[in-house]
Amino acid sequence: MIKFPVYRSIWIRNYQLFPGAQEKGLHHSFDGGVHVIAGINGLGKTTLLSALYRMLVGPRDRRKEEEGGLGATPHRMVQWRDSDYFTARVGDEAAEALMGAEIAFGQSLLQIERRLGDLEITSLKLNGEDQEPTTDR
């Protein structure tokens, strides 16, 4: 059975593009229903969606030349071609920026925190239990 990721909450701190009220950053819980990201150009909608995607997959992508779909043999991964995507958007190169999320996979809950500058995992929990914070894990 395939278990799709369902975001329960996200947060981004110390990122100049999303300063938030009283400089506390962006925090959002997905409590059900439909959530829409809307606004004029230049507000960071695409950057936010990219952060949500990179929260799950990290700094590597599947090679585009590979054939095979979901469930195919193991894929060769390559460094994300736009690895300075988040750092180039702000003056401090996202030096202290962190992002985190709670993501449900069926009955399991993943809590993950990444540095926005290099997408390295700084904290990883599965169902409340600490895990080794590595991309492979």
C-alpha cells in the first residue's frame, strides 16, 4: 500500500524572505480542508512550494535520463542543479535559516528540520523517536 505524504504543519525561521510577524518567521498548521497559496508576484509562493518539496527530497534529484517509474529499480541520484536556490534569494545567504515540518505517512508521523542554506537535516524524528539525522535515513 502506498502512503502519500500529508503535511500537518510547516515552519521557516530566520529566512529573510519570510520574516513573519515580530520577526518570528512563517508557521502554518494544516488542520484540514483546502489550503491556497495566493498573492502577487515576488512574495515567495514558488519559494515556499520549493521548500515544501525539498523538505521531503533534500538536495538530490533522480537523473532525468533514467527510465522507469514509481517502484522501479533504485535510481541514481545527482546533486540538485539549482542548489543555491534558497541562498541566492536573500542577503545573508540563509546563514541561520531553518525549516521544519510534520508530515504524516499513513499512521506514521515524521518530524524533520533542515538548514535552508544547504538542505542538510538537523533533526529527524519518527513517531516521536529521535532518528539519525541523515539524508539516507
